[in-house]
Amino acid sequence: MIVHKGKEFHTNKDLALSVIGGRWKIAVVWALLHQSPLRLSELQKIFPDINQRMLIRQLRELEEDQVIHRTVYPVVPPKVDYQLTEIGQSLEPVVTAICDWGDTFHDFLNSN
């Protein structure tokens, strides 16, 4: 039994899926793998279909799980950017494999 953030997980797979699961988390990690650091406004431009509230929620969850690091600069107006941590960067082969599978699945759907 694994306990993380007050929740119990039966396997490491369940734990991993709770960290990177969600509609936008893998996409955010993918964006940060390709360009980092990114500000909130830059992420919103990359993902125009996500509303700001949901994006901030996904970023906070990734930060809580130490997948990303949030840097707040002491300037006015406030400047905040996001980048992957070392454990977040280790997701690169996972995210790449998921994106590659997405391409394969898209081709499969188009061929039927």
C-alpha cells in the first residue's frame, strides 16, 4: 500500500496515473519538454481550448507532485514561470511514447 497526498494506492502504476492522469497534464509536460521555462500566458497560447482556471489547477497539481517547479519573480507586475523538475524531465520517454501512439492511433482511425 502506497500513501501519497492522503490517498492510498495499491500499485505504483495507480500512483503514476494519479500524478500524470488528467486531460491536460501530459500536454503540459510535453510543452515544457520542448520549451522551458514557460509563463502561464504562453501555455494558454499553446492550449487555447483550456480555460485559465483548469490550466492553473493542472499546474498546481503537477507542482504539488514535484513534476514542475514554479518560480515567482519579485517584480511588479508579478512574473511567474514553470519548468520541469528532474523527476518531471524523466517523463520524456513516457510522454514521447504516448504522443507517438496517438499518431499511430490517428492513422489507424483514418484507415478504417
